Amino acid sequence: MNTSLLERRHRLLGKAAPLFYDQPLHIVRGQGVFLYDADGREYLDAYNNVPVVGHCHPTVVQALAAQAAQLNVHTRYLHENVVDYAERLTATFDASLAMAVFTCTGSEANDVALRMARTLSGREGIICSSSTYHGNTAAVDELSTIFSGGRTTSARVRAVPFPESYRPLRGLGGPALLDAYVAEVEEAIRSFEAQGLGLAGMLVCPIFANEGLPEVPAGYLERVARLVRQAGGYLIFDEVQAGFGRTGRMWGHQCAGVVPDIVTLGKPMGNGHPIGGVVARADIVDAFREHVMYFNTFGGNPVSCAAGLAVLQVLQEEQLLANAQEVGAYVARGLRELRATHAVIGDVRARGMFWSVELVADRNTREPAPAAAKAVLNAMKDRGVLISRLGPFDNVLKMRPPLPFSRGHADRLLETLDRCLADLHV
Ligand code: PMP
């Protein structure tokens, strides 16, 4: 490890500026599904979802470089790229989601979505989940329940328990469990109305990624969508993690079969180049634009849109959604086999090329094992494979590689995980 670089960073960015791992990594190069540190050591990247088509993909790099060499300005001049990109992007959604607003980050996209819902409904209340993160602007931070034990910091935001089957609400099961989770949303709407705030909308990730990728009781999103709309609110899906092929479908909400009113995008959109956006119904975008002069200096610039177009092109040319389904299912099978030999694995959940492995101290009580998760991800790094952890108890191993992840890469991930779990002494 480069200690002088770490010291300078501490001095200049602060010791609390987040870093991964007990011994931080100094990465200097990336290619495909691999990262390389300053000593030339190779790491299989099973964590980073942003480089969705692979680190430094030549098609994306060339598109960025060519456009940067020609022109980069804001969107108050006419330019083909922003229109071409909006056209190609909206074509991947349900026909009702026909217009786009571009931003630079996922946080900004969620901020715009909240403004749309509040401005157009004339109401304030937003429902989110009890263990989530949607970004870092002041308005979006009001929804960051992952850092506050499930509580929200604002009267205009209410958190409902996220739907799951592994630690079900009040120990319920079957239809009663689904009813109980839906009733929480009904209650949140009622309380907003009683307070005079009213419901502006509900903002959730359609696969509840930050919640630990739970198994969601079937029918949950359909039922809450109906409730939110009946109350005059907007249904907002945050596709910042779930989108761009991660689940094996282009959009996470396509797995659930529910079409939202507003979708927010980010992370993989530019394969590492900062671009985010909102895709929504045309009437929503038009009405919002009439009420709010929204302008984002860098959002939708020609270079960002060139990157976005290149990502869509590579996803298609390399059939990466099909790969996410095929290799995703292969890894899910392998992880379930590991569960048979390692008692610390309480549950394995998978959506395309996104896998979560919940570690527990006891399979019967399901007591979370966060120290084991931390030990495993550090040991994986020492053996040359990068993963992370997530969930309300920080005990869920999180794996979400770039989509050109092959069966060979999967075997290396599974073998390394098997060894690290075998070595576990916590
Ligand atoms: N939404 C979700 C679901 C996220 O996971 C994140 C970032 N982790 C964001 C939004 C915020 O995106 P950004 O960091 O680009 O602002």
C-alpha cells in the first residue's frame, strides 16, 4: 500500500472520506472485468456496476475521445447527440415513458423526480423504504434511511418496511405477509393526508438493491402502484442500480411488470462518465418544464451523450443482457451449492448479474453476521477478487460485476468465495 498517498489523502480529503478495505487499494488501470493495482496485481472485479460494459471499453473510450476532440458545450444549443440519445434511450422503455431530462448524477436525477412529483401534485409527502439510499442532495438525503436505522429525518418523508421474505414483517407468510406490507403503504398515505401534507409520490428501487436485494412478495409493486395512483401520487422507480441490463432485463421494473410514472437513471449510464437522467411520461416532463426552469450545465452535454449512446450500442452488440441472464443463473446455482456446505450462508438471492449472500451466525435465528461479511470481503480482496457488502445489518455480500462476466470469471469468483468461507474464523 502507498502510505504517503494515504497520508496526503487523509490530510487533504479528511480521514472520514470513505475508502474500501482495511488496507485500501491503489488501483491504476482497468480493462474489461479486471482492475490492476500500482504493483501490477490483477483483481477480478465482481463489485463495480458502473463500468457496465467493462472497464475502459474501447467503443466508449473512442466515442468520448472523438466527441471531446470536436465539441463540448451545454444543451442550450442544438446538437444531434442529446436528441439521438434521448430517442435511443426512451425507445428502451414502455411507450408511455417518452421524454427525458438529463443530469450528471443519480442524486440529481432523484432530486428532479421529487421536484416533479411535488410540483405537479401540489403535495409534499414522499414514501420510501426503511433501508435505502437514493443520493446526496438535501432533498434526496431525507430518504436515506440506511444510515438512520430506518427512520427518516423529515416529516414530509415516511419510510415503510421494505418487502422481504427472509425476515418477514411480524413473522408473517403467504398472502398475509403481502397484505401487511401493503397496509404499511396505506397507513403512510393516510397519515400524510391526516397531516395535511398529502401524497406526492413513492420512490423505491424496483429490486430494492440497497435493501439487500430481498425476495419481494409477488404482487407487492402492483398493489402499491395502484394505491399511490389512487391517492394522486406519482410512482417513481430508481433504476440507478437496477437499470441498464443488470437484472438481465434492460430495466429492473420490467422484471416486476409494473410501469412507473417516472424513472431515474445514473451509475452505468456512461460506463464511468458522469451522466444521469430522468425518463418520464411526456405529460409529466412537459408540465414540469412549464413550471420549473430546470437547467443543468453539464447534464446532457455532447460528450456525455456520446458515452451514453456507446453504452447502449455495446449492450446490444455484445448481447450483454443475455449474458447477464445466463451467467447470472450459473453463479446463482453455484452460490446455492456453497450454501449447502457453509452454515454461515443464511440466504442466497439473485437478479440477473446481481447476487447477494446473506451471512448469519445461526440459520434458525437468522442473527446477522456483519463481522463475517467484513472478514470475507477483505479475504476475497487478498485473494484477488473484489466484492462488497450491503443491507440493513451490513451482513450481505454484494456482487455486481461488469456485464461481460463469463463462466470462467464466475468459477474464479465461486472458488475464491468457497475458500474464504472455509477460512472464516469469526
Ligand atoms: N440511487 C441509488 C439506488 C444508488 O445506489 C445511488 C448511489 N449509490 C444513487 C441513487 C445516487 O447516485 P449518485 O452517487 O450518482 O448521485
